Amino acid sequence: MYCLWCDQEIISSVNWGNLMLPPRSLTLCEECEGKLERITGSRCEKCSRKSAEQICSDCQWWSTQKREVLAKNHSIYVYNAFMKEIIAKWKYRGDYVLKKVFEEAFLEAFRKEFGKYKDTVLVPIPLSDARLAERGFNQAEALARQLPIQSKNLLTRTDSEKQSKKSRKQRIAGKNPFIMTETLNKPAILVDDIYTTGTTLRHAAELLRQNGCPKVSSYTLIRG
Amino acid sequence: MVLLLASAFLCFFLLYIPKIHDLSPVFSEESFPEQTFNGQIIGPIEESSSRIQFTLKDTPSNKTYLILYFKNDTTEIARYPHLRTGATCKFQGIPERPDPSTNPGEFDFRNYLASKKITYQVYLESLQEITCTGQNLLHRFYTLRKNITTYLDKRVSTGTSSWMKGLVLGDDSAIEEETIELFQRWSLSHLLAISGLHVGLFVGFLYLVFIKFNVLTKEKAQWLILFILPGYAVVAGGEPSIWRASMMVVCFVILRKLNSTFNYTDVLSFVFISFVILNPYLVYQVGFQLSFLVTFGLLLSQRWIATSNSLIVQGFKISFVAQMMILPMLLHHFYTFQPLSILVNTLIVPYFSLLVIPSMFMFVIVSPFPIIQVLDKIFLMAQNLLLTFLHFLDKHFNYPWTIDGMSIEAVAVYYMLVIWFMYFVQLKHNLKAFFSGTLITVLISYFAAIPYFSSYGIITMLDIGQGDAYVVELPYRRGVFLIDAGAGVTFPERIPTNSKYKKIIQPYLKSRGITKLDAIIVTHKDVDHSGSVNYLAGEYKTDMIIVSDYYEIEQASKDLWAQENIAVHHVKQGDQINVGGQILHVMAPNKDKGSPNENSIVLLTEFGGQSWLFTGDIGREEEKEFINTYEHLSIDVLKVAHHGSSSSSDETFLEQIEPAFALISAGRNNRYGHPTEEVIAGLEKVGAMILRTDKDGAVQFVFNREAGTFYKFLP
């Protein structure tokens, strides 16, 4: 086994956690694995951001805006420098296989956090056609496909400007870029790679709620 | 596939590792004829104040022998320049079987030697009768070790040199026995065994010198270490722990050189398997077992230990894992476990590894310079402080668990629980970890509590040679008491020694988990009956000591007993002694006979529905008085008076009391000829079954309310 990031051979150390278990296939070596930072300790109940407060100031602000459409967001990793590199290589330079790095953690945390949500539909955040053609795959779809419940592409995207090139103000003030192709009357979990300001997810959530969806949460790999 | 491989490995090891218990007669009457030995000296020549010993591999028979030479006295300066490791030697001698243990709990020298592949020993009359030629490379290493030892003795005080020798050369023979026992009680002995810690420091130090001072390139320094480490292992005593540590380093260096990747547990397994294949007997050595278990546990815990940033917490975790890993071994070999030792280790281990051990290595290097005198004094002061602290702990916080080992099934369950426990601990599932931790505690507590739930009592006639020591453990641990606790004496000075106590009485009490004595009954004042009483009184919480009205207690004992808050009772004929509900009737003495033997306390009691008579060392006259006073008394079990001497066991006495069993405690081949043929004949005539320590070793009577059975320790 070789590390998907640094290409060194992976030597799995034996510890109390895996002594009696069959060997797992690993995607990262211990050193690279160690550079990924999980969100641990106290976090914002609403958006998963590392925070000493129960509800972070960001979410407090969101709750002052019209009505809150997103019930909650859950994320796994902190957006540190190493994660930025991985995401860049995966998303922008098309190293599709890197999704495996998060596969296990993404599934495990989903079971723990959303396991009891039966009869819920996953809705990946779509890319615009131009973006999809450029990248070759939709990272949100790739993530959603790893999860055990059904996923429906209910949304399409009209604009093609990259969110990551905009400022916070521009993002929040921007108009809703999504169109809904089908209605849904079940609870939905939006899936995306990263929660930055929460605007994109709220745009999608708003649309879903307007079209009969009773509750919308979101599950993202990273809390930016 | 994995299971198949695992069972194949298991089978291989089960078949490969030889059993060391042999079934040959324990003490055979016949001795072996004198024979010629011709072979090579393997291992170092070891010299102590009383003897010189080495092992020799006899070429014709391909057997290994332990060769011993006892000095005539401690002042004898032995000359043996011809005895060198690797030399080929020739001599005449009589092979003997080494002594097995004859008491429960006693160290078994025969098994110990067997674990080193030695089944016979040979005593040399003089060192000159053996002719040797040649030597090998090992001899140079052993000579180096010896020369460093002698040099250190010259340069620094005895106190400091004993620690330097212990921590750098792995020779703890000069460290005071009291200190070694103190370290043992607090599970600190691993500091005295050269292991990973020392090897790590040694390698680190070499690296520093070679690389920081630009003596060698990194590459060359690594090669050099490859060659130096095995040498250091030999010079530092060659115990399994140091070989384990240095071989692991050697493997790491080689793997690095080959550009191979590896994980630590694989290297440990590889070293383990190679050791066992090279010398299967190693698995029986305590040091080998502890070293590998602790290392394995610590490697598995690396990740868990690294999750804490505080050095103190890390130290605590290390001590904790180490103790958890070896607990069943500690109970099996030493019968005790000190829960508080985990905390003590957390304190002492960093002190040793960061200060003491590095300074010991440094002292060796600076020993030629005058500054060593100053360092010597500072070190002694620090070390005294440490020992004072440990003695303080030992006095006020000494709460060991004493358990006579766990059954093999329980050990398996224990390790399963530990793995389970550590799994949850590592994953931080605190509740589940707490639950499995509780199960571990319950398991251990069960073994600690067994004696308190047992409806069986045990009376043990310990084999302390020529002398008496009976330990009575009542059912449900209602009471534990001794009738006599003799000691050996030196010849010809006849000074009492603590060896019987240390080697036989104390290990037995430990093995039974006894920490408190309800009473010690001393029948009379002779050393072979009373010599170990004060050792017991000093170490065990003792409620009372019972002696006869005519027993004169010397001042030293009086002071000690008063200091330890022990009540002293004097008894005479007609009195009753009650220990934990067990009533003992005092049948004698009723007047002062003017000599200790004749003034012996005679006790009548009942165990397991049998009447027992303990007679101390009374003579024929007292026996006659006994049958005159108690005319119709018959006895089931008689402790034969005076080790079976003809001055006791009068025919009329034996005929009247008609014992079914006769217990005789006499030394093997004792100089008095006890028990005499006359006494044996008398006992046989009345149909008594004779149980004697010189033939049977310790004899135990296991009883409940109605009945009991005798067991001999030796088959």
C-alpha cells in the first residue's frame, strides 16, 4: 500500500485499537494522516465550526436574517493548509481517487450524525454545466455516492461564477443560483465538500423548503 | 488463513520449547561415580565472596554443567588465571543434581538451572585440579567488564560504584540487598535491569560523540553502532532485556540501511522469534518474559501515550501500561503486586532515566579525573534522599496485594480484558473502558479473596532443615498462626542467619497471600525453634507472641516486640490459647525444668476431626509425665519431639497415645543422625505413618471441619 498523498509505502503500526482487528486498507500514511485535522471538542451546534459558544456568532447573525432555512450543518475536518492542498489537487486538478482519503471518515461520521434519519434524501450541490465540463466530476456527487442512503440530483445551477473567487459580502448578497427540477416532500440532507459562509447551502435549502421539503440539513466534509 | 498460520505457529512453539520439569527422583540415595570432564567454558567466570562458578559444556556428552568452587573462607583470594571463557578444560569430578525446592513458594534452583539447560553441577575441591588452555573473544569482553569493575571500585566510593556497576554494567551484586528488595516491592527492579532505556542512552551518547564532534559521518557511525552494541550487551551482563533492546536497535539500523520500511511490533516479533529459536529455554526466564511483555505493551500504546502533551501524564501512562502487562507474571513469580507502584514509577522512572542513568555513564567517562570525587559525593547525597523517600513510602503506604498466581485460564482472560480495556481507552470510549477496567479488577480481586472463602484450612510443616516451623491457616482465613519459626546457624560460630526465613518461611507466607499473623507460639528458646521469630515480628503485623512461663525473653526481643505492639502471653499447663476460634490446650510445662528443651510448650488441639499433639523438644521424662497426667488420651497426629532424637519418643509414651501419623522435621543428612532408627522403629511398631521433612519436603494437611488429608511436597 502506498500513501495517496506522498507515495511512500504505508506501514501501519499496530496499536490497541487495531490489535485484534483484521488489517484495514489505508489510503494515507501515518504522517499524512496526522496532518489532517478533525473538528474535535466543542463546536457550534448549528454549523460545526470550532467554537467555545454554543451557537457561533456567524450562526447568530444568520438567525437574524429573514427565516432560517438550514436546520444544521455537520462537518468533519478543519480547512487547514494540508486540507487546502488536498482539495485543490482533488477538485481543481482532477485527482478523482483522492476522494478515497475521506471515504471511511465521511461514512462513519454520517452514520453517527444522521444514522437515525430514515426516509431522508441526499441532495448534492450541483456544478454548473461549464464547471462540470471543466472539472470532469462533481465533488459533492462523488461524496454523496459514498453514503448509504439514496441521493437525488434535484437541483441545477444557472450561474457559473466560482464562489471561491468572491468575497464574503458578494457571496451573501448574490442571488439564488439554483433551479429545482423536481419537488420533494421528504426531509433532505444537502451534501457538499465545504461549508464556508453557508450561503450556497442556504440558497439550496431555501429552494427546497419553498418546494415542500419539511426539513433541510447539510453534511459537508470541511468547515471552512 | 490467519487462523491457520496462527495455529501452525502455536503448534510449532509448543513442540519446540522443551519442558523443564523432570520426573527423575528428587533426592536419589545413590550418587554418581566420579568421571572425567572435558569441555569448553561457556559464559563468564563469576566470583562472589563465597564462591567461584562457571558453566562448562562437556564435549563427549554435549551436556552443560555448572561448576562450583566454594572458598574456604571469605578472606581467601582465589587465583584462577587459567579459567577463561572459551578455554578447553579437563578435570575429574562427581556430577550431582542441583537441589530442587522442597517447600511451596520456595525458589527452585533445579528448575532455574534447567531453564538454562543445566541439569548437573560439579563441586571442585580446588581450582588447581582443573587444567585449561585457550580462550575466546568473549573472554576479552568479560575481562573488560571485570577491569572496569575493579577500576570503578578504586576510583569512587562503594555506594556510588555499586550503582555504576548496576546501571552501566548490569551487575547489581554490590547494591545492598535491602535496597534491591525495596526496589522489588515497588516494581522498580526494571531500573536495575539493563534494557531499552540504557541501550537508548548508550546509542544516543555514541551518536552525539561521533556526529556532533564530527568524528564520523552518519553512515559510518551507524555501522560502528552495529558492531559496538552486541559488545556492550556482552559487557553489560548479557541478560535477556539488554539483548532484546540492542538487537532491536541493530534490526532498525539494518532495515534503514536496506531502505526497507518496517513497523516496531514486527521488529519486536522478529527478535522474539529469533531468540526463542536460538534458545528455547529463554521463555522460562523471568527477565525475558517481563522485557518482551513490557516492550510489546508500550509499542501498542505509543499512539495512546502520544495523545497527551504533558510529560507527567505520559510517564504515568507508560508506568500504567507496563504494570498492566506484567501483572500476571508478577503474581506468578513474586506473589505480590503493589498498586501504588504505578505512581511511584511515574516519579522515579524519569528521575532515573533523565538523571541517574545518564550521570552513571558520564561518571564512567570522567572517572579518571579528580572531579569524580565531588560528583561521587553529590550523587550519594541524591541517592540517599531517594532511598529515604522510598523507605518512607514503604513504611506508610505499603499495601501490596498478595496472590498465589492466577490459573492459566484466568491469565488468558486477563489479557483479553486488558486488550479490550486498552482498545476502549485508546478510542476514548470512557464508559466502556471503565466497565472493562472494572472487570479486570473483579478478576484480580477474586484471586485475592479465594482464601477468605475457602472452607479448607492448611497446616504446613515447612522443611527448614533441622528445625521447626509450622504454619496454621484456619478455614475462611479466620486466623493464621505459627508454631515455632526456627532459623539456621552458621558453623562453627553458631550465629543465627536469616536464610531460612528469607528462602522458606517468608516466600511461603507470601505465596499464600498472608500479610498478618494472629499469633506466633514459640515452644522454647532454641534457635532451631525461635530463630526466625524476630524476622517475622519485624515484617509481619503480629498480634501476639506466646511463650511458656519459663521462657526468658532477651532484651532485644522485648524491645522489638514492644515497638511493634505485639502482646506477649506466657502460658503453662492448664491454660488455653484461642486463635481465631481455634482452641489449643497447653499440656505442659508445669514447672521449670531448667533447660529450654524440657521446658517446651506441649499443645493439644483438633484439626479436621483429628487430635494433634505438638511436643516441641520435650524428652522422655516429660513424655512420661504427660502419660501419667493424661492417662487415657490417644492422639491422631503427633509432632515427634526433638526432630526424632532418641532422647525423646519413649516407647511407653508412643504405645499409650498410639499416633496414626507422626510428623518429623529434621534436616537432610543432619549431623545428629535425626531421626534415629530407634525412634523410627518405635513409631512403626505402633503403626504410625511417618511424614518427615528430610524425605518428603514440606508436608501439608488440608482440612475442613470433618476431615483432612496429608500431602507431601516431594513425590
